[in-house]
Amino acid sequence: MDEFKDGIPFAEKLKALVNEGKIDEAVKEIGTYLNLAPEEEYLDKLENIIETVSILHGGRTVIRFLIENLIIDIPSLLKNLSARDPIIRYSFLLLLKPMCENEMGLFLPYGNDLLKSEDPNVKEAYLQLLIFMAGGDNKIDDDSLIKTVVEKLSDDREYVVEKAEQALKLIGKRSPGMVTKKIKEHINSHSDDQQLKETADEIIKSLVSVDTVKEIEEVEETEEIEEEKPKKEEGAKKEPTEEKKEAPIADKKIVFEEKDKEAKKPKEEKKLPEKEKMAEEEQIELIKEEEIDEDLKKEEEEIVSKKKDLKKKELELKKKELELDEKEIETKQKSLDLKEELIKKDTKLSELTQVEIELKNKEIKEKEEKIKLTEAQRIDEKLDTTAKKEEINDKSDET
């Protein structure tokens, strides 16, 4: 977030607005900031905003307003994320975890549409958000949404099936009856799928405990009552057949005697199956807790592994940046070396030129001196000749 507004860094401006309680103004500023961002930078900028705002007092309110005003559009966000690296996608989803746990109502309405997306990464991303929602203190009891999640157990992609399984185990903690019912319905319509049956059995086993058995039984009883109602109504409308009217009295007496014997059985005999059932339930609960602990450990290991991968990638990027910087420095050094060589060559050339000039000057001076000497000799010769001539003339005159 290196953009500036009125000479102030955007992050600082945003923090100041939130701290002052100017939530609406902060939301408008973020909207403008994101709208101006190029498409390829949108997710990075959004991530920076969530990181900056989420730690502030009132930050959750800002993010809620951004989602409510469709500045952060959940379907578009998940579709954009689907194209990113899975590690980056998961890291970004982790930023939304507190919002999923505390503001579940903002994310649930998009569930059915996103889980029916053709893009498996979108389905996986929304299932992860559901895991965050169900992992808090939230109860998800949307009949239609649970049905859609159960349908993902038959998805073509294994990682989507795994996320659906995790989500149903967590949702089933608080809505075991509904989850069990929807799973059974789905199995009945896919009776040939053995793998689905095994996965479904594992989920149902994880939901069975002393606390949840009653709710599961209540849902099943309600379902049975609803199924029997039409049958009873049809039976009531029909007139009793002659066979029923003429049923022997002896048969009726046998039935009453059997019921009477059942009622007179010792209470201890009735309690024995209940004790066995309680022991089984306790054992199932222990198994369930162990399975949940293993699942949590696996998730924690995955997160640690993904964080390590992210750090490795960051280090690789930094290493590449350093290599690029080194190459740039080497290139600059080479250009400087070339310049120095050229300067040296120019200097040598200038030195050579100076020597040549000096030599030429020397030659000229020597030539001048030779000329002067020659001229002097010629003049001397002329003077000697003239003197001799005068001597001869003087002698002739004397004669």
C-alpha cells in the first residue's frame, strides 16, 4: 500500500479514519482505492487492506460494510482466487477466517450457487469458508445448503470430496440429525457407489455420541412419522375388510398375553441393553474424539507445510531479485570499465598527438636553423667574393 493521498500513505490514512470511528468514510476510501487498481493487482491490494484493517478496533465492521455494500463481492473474489496458486489461495482465505466465524450471515447466502460452480477451485474455496464457519460457535442448519454440501461427496475432484467431508463433520457437531438424514438420502440415490458409502459411514460414525444420538433419533422418528401419515390416512379411508372383521378372538387373546408378558419383564433385564448401548456410545465418542484430533493435526501439519512452502517461495523470489540486482551491477560495472578504457585511449591519443606536434615543431626549428645557417654561409661567401674582387680591383688600380 504505497499509494499516497494528500501526501499521506494510504495505509496510515485508513488507520486514522478507522481509529477515529469514521467507518463510512473509510469504506468509501477503500472502494475508490480498489476501483482504481488494475485487475492483476486487485487481490494483492485487497489482501493488504484486510491485513491492515482486521487488527484495528472497528476493523471487522469495516470489512462487514465492504461485503454488505458489495465492494468486496464474495463470488467474484472466490472466482478470482481460483486462478491463483493453492497456497496463496489458502493463505488469503485464512484472512477471512475471523469474519466467517463472527459474521457467518455474510457468507452463507452464496453457498448453494458457489458449490454448484463448474470451477472445482471455487467449490473447494467455499467449502473451506464453511469449515471456518462451522469451526466456530455457529450452528449451520440450512437444509438446502447441507444437501448441496452432501452432494459434493460425489464430486469428480478428490480434494473437493475431502473438503466436503471435513465440512460435514464440523456442521454435524451441532446439526447431527439433519446431516445424517441428508447423507442417508444421498446414499439411497447412489446405491452403487461403494466409495461414497465408506465415506458416508465414516462421517456418520464421527457424529454419533451420547449427546447427538437423541437428536439423530428424533429426526429419524419425525421422518418416519411424516412417511406414515399418508399411509394411515389412506388406511383410515379404506373400509375394514371382512377378514379383519372376522378375526378370531383367540388370536387377539394371544397378542394381549404377549404384550402383558413384555410389560411384566423385570426392569433389570430392560436396563441391560441400555447399559450396553451407553458403553458402545462412550466408545464411539472416544473414537470420534481421536478422529477429530487426527483431523486437526493433519490440518495443522498442512498449514505449517504450506507456510514453509510460502517462505521458500518468498526466499526464492528474493534470491532472484538479488541475482537480477547483481546482474544489473555487473552490467553497470562493465559499462564503467568500457568508459574508462575509452578515456584512457583518448588520453593516449592526445598524448601521441602532442608528441607529434612537438616533433614537427622540432623539425621546423631544425629546418629554420639549417636555412639560417645556409643563408649565413651564402652571405659570408658573397662577402668573401666581394672582398676578393675589391682587392683585385685595388691591385689593378695601383698598377
